[in-house]
Amino acid sequence: MTASSSTIAVNELDEVVSSGRCIGCGMCSIPLSFAEATSKVDLVWSKDEETWVPTIASSDAASLEQRVCPGAKVDMKALSQDVFGEQPEDGFVGVTKSIQAGYATDETVRKFAASGGVTTALLQHWLNEDIIDFAYCTAGLDPHNGKGQIARYSDDLRNSAGSHYHPVNFGAALEELAESNERFAFVGLPCEVSAMRSVMAYRDDIAQRCVAIIGLFCGGINRYSGIGHYLSNFGVEAENVEEIDYRDGVWPGQIALKQKNSSEIQRIPRIRGNSRWNILRYMVSFQGYWMLPRCRICPDQISDFADLAVGDPHLTRFKEKESAGYSAVIARTDTGEQLLQNAVADGIICSEQLSRDELVASQGYTLENRRHADVTRNMARRLGIVAPELKLYDDVKGARSWHQHVYAFVDLYKIKIRKWTFLRPFYVPIQIGEYLFLTFSPRLIASRTKKLLKNK
Ligand SMILES: Cc1cc2nc3c(=O)[nH]c(=O)nc-3n(C[C@H](O)[C@H](O)[C@H](O)COP(=O)(O)OP(=O)(O)OC[C@H]3O[C@@H](n4cnc5c(N)ncnc54)[C@H](O)[C@@H]3O)c2cc1C
Ligand code: SF4
Ligand code: SF4
């Protein structure tokens, strides 16, 4: 991988933040040359951006030293060449060895996990079998204090399971990871995984110690104030929340939260079991105005560069089972495939086949929009939003539909007007308009109007 394809100078990091491209991943805290590192990059909370952003020690602020930054650049072609030595035959799903749906056979793990608990079960198994010394993953249910951790014990993994849809200080322990000499597994979002691959292209010492990378599927990170906007419908003040679990109970789960000075667990529906109007409120709050801008201009939803990519198989056949959950698992490398097969043979994971088309269907229109991220990037430029540099796979460059341009405009415009607070009373009516009319299909408009009237 060439330096220019994945890195920027330390003195450019500030501009990534001020232009709204920072995702707070903290990958810029890892020096790319162990011997020649001169800069110190830490992550601090930005009240304005509502995420974690890099801060550079003042004496280093003008440094030209290079760091990896997925907020600024993503080169899917170069990454594919680097990780797999080839371009994917099917650019829609990336390079795959196998596609499955599975769950942790340990019922406790499956229950507290986000999906089927495959991620936690694998990490636990690798620690038990002395395949890794630690896992790099997130920690904590506190919405104000989630962070990356070096996990060595079952309790650390218990504390890590679940999905955090708000910004976490992912980079909190990355320097420690980079400085250690132990074997590890890395769990991250697609942008963090691609950045880790880029780091490993420069840091052979880290690449040698990395046993496996588990990448999550990712629809985007939402600012916590957006989540607060949803919670306020249920009489909950976001600042008062001490613990939040977005994936409690029957898969795909509801929100379970604990407020300060209370031991009571309050449960709030997300999609399942929710009324139609509340689902629209959920969409407004979680998938609209408060999303980090860079997440709207992202080419990777299904962790193309992980050894194992893990997400939710959002398909009727799994929903109907009303179970503790399933994880969709894509093995992308020989390492990933072997580790997965071993875990199945050892009785840690139970799995069944998932077809390529089921995988695509399970991610709805988001995957299609991501693969055509050039549409969103070009629309962003027209709207005056600074976009990351993107290089997409050749075979998904074909024709773009009119719908993709409309979605790109609507999604980006919502982010652009987030601070116009006088518009907030109109968010739900706007969402209803979008729900009914964005597809311009008369049959869909009729069936959705019926659902709205019945509130189902
Ligand atoms: C922000 C976000 C958006 C997502 N969007 C989608 C989507 O659109 N479609 C889809 O199918 N799946 C999505 N997922 C993935 C899904 O929610 C589950 O994380 C995934 O299926 C793994 O489930 P599991 O039961 O195997 O994981 P678990 O066993 O519960 O383990 C979860 C792992 O995820 C890590 N993790 C949790 N939150 C974060 C975070 N914010 N940043 C980095 N690591 C984190 C934890 O450290 C832990 O190791 C998203 C996850 C996140 C965090
Ligand atoms: S996107 Fe990540 S790597 Fe880039 S500046 Fe922000 S925290 Fe650093
Ligand atoms: S949507 Fe893309 S940029 Fe945003 S967190 Fe997910 S992978 Fe990263």
C-alpha cells in the first residue's frame, strides 16, 4: 500500500475535524514508525462535534509525520490488493470464503450480546485456548464514557458485548496495543478495520502479533443528542442515563437503560414491538439528522477487510424464531475461515449457510447506497459538505439510479440543517413524507398509509 493511499500528515488532522470528516476512531494515535515517532496524538471529547477528536501536543502541531486516517481517505481497491492480493469478483459483498448465520452456544453470551454473540464467543474461545493474549474491543454501557480497552478476562468481554450506536473513545488504548509485544484480536467498525489494515502495512511488528480482525457491519454512528431526542419521547432525559444497552431481549432487541439514582431498568422499544409512529421517531433520531457526516459518505458497510465480518441477518426467517439472536458471519480470509471452522468444530458456535443474496437483502438499501458512495460524495460536494477521498471497486461503478441521488440529497441535507433547532417540530412530518413518497410507488404509498393509520 502506498503512503498516499491511506495516510495524512499530523498537521492535517485538525482540518479533518473542522471539516466534519472525523469519526473519532482514534486510529491517528498509532505511530506508523515505532522508531521515528515524534508526535503524540490523544483523543479528547469535542462538545461541538459531539464525538472524540484528536488533539496534538502543541510542539508537534506542525508535524508532517504521517498517520492513518479513515475519516480523510478510503481506497477500497488498494486495501483489497493489500489484504487479499486481488480485487473482489463481486464488489457488492467483497471477497468472501463463506457466508453463514450463527450464534454462541453459550446461552448467557448469546443473551447479553448484540446479535448472536458470535464475536464475544470467539474472543472468549481464543483467550481460553491461548490463541491470543488480549482482545482489543470497546468497554462499558455508560453512554458518556465508552472506550476502547485491552480485554484479557471474561468480565472484560462481558463488559464489551452489545452495540454502542453513539460515539465511544475507541482509540483510548490503541497506543498501549501498539507498544505491547503480545498477540491480539481486534474488533472494530469497517472504517477502524480498514485503518488497522493500513497501520499493519506500515507496522510489521503489529501485523505479526495480530491473530485476527473481526469487523462489525455498520450503518453509522449517531450523536448521543439524537438518541436523547428519541428517549425524550419516553420521558427520559439523556444526560440522566447511566447505562444504555441498545440490544436487550428478543433479537434484534429493545433499549434497556438505567438512570442515575435508580436501580430500575427501563425498557424502550426500537423497531420490534413499536408503533408505526414511534418507529418514524426512531428513524428521525437514529438514522437522520444526528448521524456523523462521514458516516453518510462511507463505502463499506460489511467490513470488507476483516478476517471475519459480523452483523445482523435482518431476515424474516430469523426474526420469526423469536430467539436470543443470530449473527451473520462472513469469513473473508483463510485465517478467518479456519478460526470459524475450528470454533464450530469445538462446539462454541452453531452455524448455518446464508446465501449471498440473503446477506445483501439483510442489509436493505444501506448496502446499495454504500457501494455507490460516489453518489453521496458528489452530492455532498454540491451541498458544500467536505467529503472524504474515496476510491471504489471498479465493478460497482456502473449506472446510478435516480433514487440514489434522491436518498443522498435527503440524507445529507438532514445533517446540514441539524443545528436549525426551529425545524425540530417538523422532523416527524418530514419523515412521514419521506416514508410515504420517497419511493414514488403507488402500491407502497397505499400500504404504508394503511400502516400509519393503524399505527402498526
Ligand atoms: C455503530 C454500529 C452500527 C451497526 N450497524 C449495523 C448494520 O447496519 N447492520 C448490521 O447488520 N449490523 C450492524 N451493526 C453490528 C451489530 O450491531 C453487532 O455489533 C454485530 O452483529 C455483532 O454482534 P455479536 O452478537 O456477534 O457481538 P457481541 O458479542 O455483542 O460483541 C459486540 C462487539 O462489538 C464491539 N462494539 C460495540 N460497539 C462498538 C463501537 N461503537 N465501535 C467499535 N466496536 C464496538 C464490542 O467491543 C464487542 O466486541 C452495527 C454495530 C455498531 C456498533
Ligand atoms: S477520523 Fe479517526 S484517524 Fe481521522 S482524525 Fe478522526 S480520530 Fe483521527
Ligand atoms: S458508517 Fe462508515 S465511517 Fe461511519 S462508523 Fe461506520 S464504517 Fe465508520
